[in-house]
Amino acid sequence: MMPHDPKDDIANEWFNELLAKLRFEQDYYIFPGTHKDMLDKDGEKEGIEITRADVRLYSTGVRKLYDMIVVGIDLPKTEYTDLETKAQYDQIKKRFPEAF
């Protein structure tokens, strides 16, 4: 692995901002890697921030990234219900038990 470059942090932050505008399991999927929990103002988990992982982009996600980066369309952040978030988390645990 290459030594840490501070530009990596900037790039990860930029990518996570874009990823938050895509729909998990429709536009992309995350495979086990390094991440940290994203907490809301009350300290409750509201998602994960990818710091080093395998992200598989689907064609819909590639198109949305193109729209944001090249065309300049500002998409809103994707919102999930508590039930959707729990179902996603449960599916990841089921699919990758070794990550937990």
C-alpha cells in the first residue's frame, strides 16, 4: 500500500459527498473495506463514510456521476427511512458476516 497522502483525504471527502447523492443498491454497492460511521447531531448512526473500500458503480450510478461532475447538475442527498437503513445494514451483515 502506498504511503498516506493528504490529498487522499480530500478525494475521499469529495467522493463521499457525491456518493451520498446516489441510491445504495440501485446506483452502487459497497463491499467490505474501511469505513467509519456517520453520526447525526444526536450521536445516532445515520450511515457510513467510505474511507477505503470497493465501491461497485452500476450504470445508473455512472450516469448520475456524469450528470453531477460533467454536466453540473446538483442532485439532492439521498434520504432513507429508518426501515430502509436497517434493511440495508441487515443485508450487508448477511452478505459479509466476516466484516462484522
